[in-house]
Amino acid sequence: MRELRVAEKNTAYWWEAAPVKPVPRLGLGLATKLDVLIVGAGYAGLSAGLVLARAGRSVAAFDVMNPGEGASSRNGGITSASIRPDFATLSRRFGEDKALAIEAEGKVARDFLYDFIRTEGLECDFQLTGLFRGAVGYEQYGSMARGADALAKKLGVESYAVPHAEQRRYIGTDFYRGGAVRMDIGGLHPAKFHSELLRVALASGVRVHSNTPVISIARDGAGFRVLTTAGTVQARQVLVCTNGYTDGASPYLRRRLVPVRSRMIATEELAPEVMAHLMPKRMMMGEGLQLGFYYRPSPDGKRILLGGATAPA
């Protein structure tokens, strides 16, 4: 019997190749007047800042930690667009037309991401591998199969059902009762993606202040007065891009957001034959449970990374 080894590290696996760190100031002090001040320098904040800066706006992003130290560099790196209910559930709740519109929006988001990675030349280990989602029970398999067929026929997504008898071509277990595949979903290295996004944003003129909390945001005439630990800034507009890390600087949003914990572990390096048995196609993986697990091969194909949500914080 193989000995179970205790975890040797408790730092984020993704940080080994792309460590989060403060942004050098490079002689740029605090801009006291801005067109747009952004709270948070993760994916959302930097993406918004990049678009605004390229449109000629003066923009600065403030992060309470190092940029990307939150969920942007500590996630599964699966380009799923995070639409939790499947197509059948969406259709049952909202009707098929609205379900298709929701799925179409997710498709547009993924297409935008893939084009952005390509046109900006972002080095982030992106691979369009496809995703296998396992069915927990034969009834759920039937629902997944119908949903996959609808997405293929009505949205042109390469999507198809995988019956239980063919499951081991995709995953080395009999636990699921079949599943469905979507080939428009892939994987990337989330910390590398953030690092590259930060590079492009800085080059486009976005000022990024690391370890600089925003303390308060108040209306001031037609704009806002924002108090930070580095000083006060006048801004025409403010974007709060903090998601589950929203704090007392934005009490309105804080009352309306429920942080959900999600944890990940990375295996030790596995033998090539073990990886070939467990993940024959090196796809991203998920399952049809409300608090289910997701897992994937590491970008180099040597480890399995496993994650799952637990409960609200």
C-alpha cells in the first residue's frame, strides 16, 4: 500500500510560477485627481482600467493587498464563465429563450477572453481542452444529454453527451453515470494570466497602488472624494471591483455580497501512466452537484489540481 504523504506546502500552487508582489512605484506618486478610481486590482479592476486607459481616461486602481493576491490568482483556472445551473435547470426556471440568451452571453465572454489572450500575446498556459461534467445519477445524465444537444443545435457549441459505457475515455472512474462535454471551455494559469494582465494595464497607463486600502468613498458634487491610506483622491467616477473581498469602504455592496469559500489542493507529481489513466484527454473536470468538486491537470500535465466550494464565510 502506498504511504499517504502529508502536504508539504500551504501556499498557493499558482504562485510558484507567478508570485504576487507589490507594484513598483517607479517615481509615480498619488494622482489627486482622476477620471476613474478603481477599488481592486484583480481581473475585473485591471480589465476595466485597461479599457478606460486606452480610451484616454486617467485611471488608478487601489488594492488592499498585492494585486491579484485574492481570488484572481487562487482559482481553478477553468474558463467556464461560471454559469452554475445547467441548461435544463435554466430552461425550467426561466424558459428556453432566456436560457439560451444566458448561455449565449457566457459564450460571448469566453470568445472575448480567448481573443484577448491571442491578440495581446498573453503568456498564461492557455489550452482549449474542453470540459467533462460528470452526472450524479442516470436522471441527471438524461438532463445533461438534452442540454448538450440543445447547445449544439441552437448555439453552435461543440457539446455532446458521454454515456456511462464510454466514460473512461474521459476520466478514470466509474463513479459518475455518464456526463457531458463542452469543447468551448479550457484552462489557463490564473496567476500568470493576472501577471500578464497587470503588465498590459501598466503599459497602457493604468496606475496601480498595491497594499493601499480604500477607507471611504463619499459623494462630492458631481464626483467622489475617496480616502485611501496614501491620501485623498478626487474622482469623477468610482468602480468597486472587489467581489467577495468587499469591505467597509463600500457598505452598500458589502450588505449584498455573500463570500463563498473555495479551497484547492495540488497533488505531488504523478507518473505519466497514472495521469493517462485518470485524465486521458487532459480535460477540465466538474460534476453536477450544488457544492461539487472541480479538478483539472496542471498546465504541465504532471499533477491534478482539485477544488471545491464549502460554505459562506
